[in-house]
Amino acid sequence: MTESADSLESYVRAALTLQGYRFDETQIAEIVVQFSRLELIAQTILHQPLPFASQAAPVFRP
Amino acid sequence: MRQINQGARSAASVLCEVKQLIEARDPPLNCFTALTFERAQREAAAIDALRSQGKPLPPLAGVPYAVKNLFDIEGMVTLAGAKLNASNPPATADATVVERMRRAGAVLVGALNMEELAYGFVTENPHYGTTRNPHDHTRGAGGSSGGSAAVVGAGIVPISLGSDTSGSIRVPASLCGVFGLKPTYGRLPRTGTYPFVNSFDHVGPFAGSVLDLASAYDAMQGPDALDPACAQRAPEPICASLSLAAGTRIGILGGWFHEWADPTARRAVQLAAGALGASQWTELKNAEAARAAAYIITGAEGGALHRPRLIERYEEFGPAARARLVAGTLIPASWVVQAQRVRQQAYREAMALFERFDLLIAAAAPVVAPRVGEETLQINDRSIPTKAGLGVLTQPISCIGLPVCTVPIWPGLDRPALHRPGSERELPLGVQLIGAPWREDLCLAAARSLEQAGIAQVRLP
């Protein structure tokens, strides 16, 4: 397993625990595969420098 | 569809015919998950009572239609394609758009199959079965509104309703060869529909003709205070003005939209562009980024929606959806914020394009309908998983909320030698007619123009 795959799996395991999921190893392996796909696609936009002004602000009207 | 309004037929006789069509044509397709004949009989009787009294009839008087099973129907459980919703209490009222269709005189005949929880572009539902393509039963109908597209493509009803988060109206409309409208984000109210991704969810109609599509769209327009995303705009009816003005500037989307279209999809675009007199190519440079943003936001919002039940009832979700949904709940907030920035950036780029063009065109699906169970699509020299890949050309557009009318093109249309039964060329492929926000009128006018030219057409199997 490469270092980045290892750290991705570690992240998934930690985040699952934090969120209160309890899965067996087969289920965790499926989720790691799915999260890897999300991570791969996220990488295409994460390093794009974009201005703060382009961030949509959720509108809250008390 | 207009025979009742013109006095030629009763709503009851039309309903009777639709019941026979369902019996004859639905079993191999699996479009319906529930029938609502009792209600349909009441609605048809109300129309016939008006008719016999000589009173004016509403615009969709007696027109049979059906809805994706994520729309609330009073007295029925709203499944959204998920077995774990089957134990929910029945809806206490119709979804707003179903109520508006009823007021317009339409007759609801049933609820339609869909991808589980609307997460995917094929309707191979692990609980309620696969919906098959009316033009080739070995192929899928597309998704997530597969039942809604197939039921119109099979000629069972003239109109149906579906929803589109990332392409779920446009992809199945493309694969089943029918007209589909994804309006501007916020145009039609979603109140009483089972949500998926609040930031992207749209509802809209499918139909066998542009006039039927526009009639259903007109019937459903108007503000709704119960849906915070629904624009406070008065209805802007377009049925009476479906003609494309001379000089309409139409651009053909290249770049991402050309690269991810196979030769058949490119041919469909070429046919539509030729008939509309469009020859200028342009590009939405942020298309790939917009698709990525749609993916991230969809994963995060869709996952968060279902998280409590993913913790408690994971095994009751279908195998294709559950691991994807859980993975979505793990997406870091910074990714979502960046995706929202990308969305704005792509929107601004599109608005700049609309200073040069009134309409943009692109294929609605990268390939014709894949075979049921086909896990990988081959698009030019690249492979991509079918479930995600079918939306590659629709996701960048719904990410920025633009209105789109998908029109059914038959890429072998002007090549009769290739147009033989059973050949790949016999399958339809949709083209997206994309407008600036709130310009559904232009999308539908262009669709009508293609329909009148015989380029866009619904063919019964």
C-alpha cells in the first residue's frame, strides 16, 4: 500500500469512528474505494486558486 | 392529447385505453411501481362532468400522466426507489406540482420506478427491479428517472414527471428518445418531493411532443413559499409562443462536451446544429471543474441527508448506493466550500458566454443506451464506470442551474442505409438545448423548431 493510500484509509477509518459508524472490514473496504473516487475527483479542483468572493454565502434571515 | 379538450373523446375512454396500454406494454419494461386507477377514475369523472355541463375545460383536461415515485401522492407511501422508505407513513397531501397538474385537469395513473434515492444514472433498482429501454429491452432506460422516460417512450402516457439533480431527466430522456425539460434551478417547486441534494434538485416534465412538454411546464409554474429555493416569479407561460426568432444565436459546445461524446453523440449534435443553422463552436472551460464540484456537493449533501439511517439501517440500502453515501458523509468541509467557489466561477463563465449566444447545444449523453448490467462505458479511447459516466455531459450544466430541453435525435436519420431494425443506429440519443437562466422559452422554441423540421422526434417502438 502506498503512503497516500495508507493515509486515505486511515482518514476514512478515523472519520467513520468520529461519525458514529460501526462497520466490518468488508464494509470499510467498500467505503475506502468510494472515498478514493471522491478524493480523485476533488483533486481536480482543490488547488485551483479562487477568490473568497466566489464563495456562496448561505443566506440567513432571522 | 387534445382530443378531450376538443370534445372528440371523454376522459373516461382515454383512461380506459391507458389501462390497456399499461397492461400490454409495461410488463417487459417495469415502468410502474404503483397504479392509481381509483384516483384516476375520480379525476377523469370530474373532467367528464365539466364536459357534459358544457363548462370550459382546463388546459390538460383528461390527459393521463404518471410521476417518479419520489413525488408525494396523497394516501400513498413515497418510496424514492428505496425499500427502507416502504415503512414510512403515506403522504398526507400531493406534491405541489402534482396538485398543480390536477388543477390543470391531468389524470394521474401511477407512480414510476427510479434509481434508489435518485443516486445514479441507470434504473437498475435492487428492490423494485430494472426499468428497460422501450426501444431495446436488453438495454437500460437510464436514470434516475428511468420509469418516467420509458413510460413516455413506450407511448403509454403522453406526459410524466421526474427530477434532475445531475442529469436524471436529461440522461433517461436521451436514452429513451423522448423530450425532457430540466427548468432553471428554482423555477418549479419541489415541495412534497423526496429530496436528494437540495442545492441541485430540480423537477420537470417528460413528454412525447414539445407542445405537451410546454403544457405540463406551464401548468406547474409559479412561486411556492414552502420551497426556499423556488423563485418568487409569476408564471411565464410559453405554450402560445413556441417559435424561434430569426437571428437566434446558437453556439455548439466543444471542449469537454466534444471530447466526452462518442461518434454517435457527435452525429446527433451535428444533426441538431445543422437544422438550427448553428455553426459556431464555443467552450465552457470550467466544465470539468463544474462536474467535479457537482460530485463533491452531491456526495456531501446526499450523504448528510441519509447519515442517521446509514448508521442504523445500512443493510437496508442497496449495495450500489450505501458505500457511496457513507463516503459522502466523510467529505471535508473545505472541499465543499471550494466546490461552491468553483460553481460560482463556472456560472460566471457561462453568463459571459450568454452575451455572445442565446442558446448552447451539446449531447445529453455520451453514448446510446448501454446494455443492462454493463459496468463500463467506452467513450472514444477512454473507459468510465457506467453509473457515473452517463452524466458526464449533464453534470456541468445542472451544477450551474441552467434550463435545458433535451430533444430526441436519431443519429441515423439522414442515412437510411444504416437505419435498419436491430442496429445500433436505431437507438435515439438526446441533445441538450441550453439556455440562460429563466429562458426556458428559448430552449422549448428551439426544440419545437427541430420537431417541426422532423429532426427531433419521438418514435414508438
